[in-house]
Amino acid sequence: MSHNWFEITQFPNRIFRIREPGLGPLHSSHSWLIVGNDKALLIDTCVGIVPLSPFVRSLTSRPVICLLSHSHYDHIGGAYEFMDRRMHPAEMDILENPTPELTFWGGWLNIDSFNFLPTPNYDFSNYAIKPAPPTGLLYDGDEIDLGGRILQILHVPGHSPGLIAVYDPEIGALFSSDALYQGKMFFDLKGSDKVDARQSIRRLINLGARILYPGHYDILQDDAIVATAKSQLALLNG
Ligand SMILES: [Zn+2]
Ligand SMILES: [Zn+2]
């Protein structure tokens, strides 16, 4: 049943991770819900196979700002379900016209990508990303005030041109999406730029984050963040 489709994990400081265990780690990105006193920020929206907003609603009653870190299918599938959608302008056109090629699910996501199906009779042939153009734009240096909690927006291109990371300086928490994680990263896609990627990873190292909540794979802390960033830099230079 679809109620088992999403796995929700709560972390300290009113942070929730939502992921889709029915898909492998390459396809299942982490969505992060960060709750403030007045509003909540949802970073990314999974693949869009099962409606996401009811699960987000079960976690918070506050108005939700939906931030799309970039335009790849594994981050934007549920974007259309949210009224307040924000992203960097560099990839906004793709949200308006989310073709299989531009969002990368064509050639990547197929029936073999599933560990299990959302429902026994689920028909993948109907899968598509619904258009969800942003209702607001985000730029490097912007801040999002959730009430008692101010988050910083970092434009960290490389993997994609409009990639955005979010930093909570109060608790040293970095939500890096596909700009940094411990696992195979992709810098050879259409729209990728390795020079930008190097610069972005160096910038993330210099933040001095204490905990990394990434777009894929494991949560990292302290020295492991720097070690992972340095090994990704070495791979980029190699
Ligand atoms: Zn991803
Ligand atoms: Zn991506």
C-alpha cells in the first residue's frame, strides 16, 4: 500500500527526512523538512510516484515553503503539490516543461529501478513529471526566515547549473542536495560543470558545517564531511 511508500525519520532540531525505500539510493533522493515557529521548509519532493503532501501535512501544520534544489526528476516529482515553490532561476524553465530528457528520468528510471511497487498493480507506463514552475526565485545569499530559525541559501553549481544548498548556521546543519554526498556523484551530465563543482565543494568545506544532511546516502558529521568533500574533489581532479 502507498502508506508504506515513504519512510520518515526524525532528527534533532525539528528536522525530518523523507525517502522512498521502494527505489534504490540513486533514484531515491532525501527530502528534508525543517520546521520553524511560523513556517516549514521542504527541501525537494521525491520522485512523484505517490502524493507527498499528505505525508508532509502529517508532520507539520505550518505553511510549507517548497524549495527545489535543482531540476532532476528525483528531487522535483512532488513539486506540483505545493503552492509556494522556490528555486534558482537557472533551472526554472525545466520545471515549466519537465520533459524526460531535461529532468533526466528518461533513460534512468524504469520498472527495474524499483525494490517494490507502491501498489501491486502500479503501472509505470503512466509515470511523468508534472509541470510546476517556481512561484518565487532564490539567489545566493538569500535568507529564509521560518520564525526563530533563519536559513541561508547557497548557490552551489556544478552537478547542475542552478543547484542550491541550504545552511542552518545556528546548528551548523548543511542540506547539500547533490552538491555533496558520500557516494558516486555526477559531474558529466548535460548542464554539469566541473570547474564550478570544484569551487562549490571548496566553499562547502569552508562553511565548517557540523552535520551534513545530503541529497543521497548517509548523514555525515564533522571530520567525515571534510573527508568526503576532499575525496570528491580528488575524484573531480583525477
Ligand atoms: Zn539526486
Ligand atoms: Zn541531481
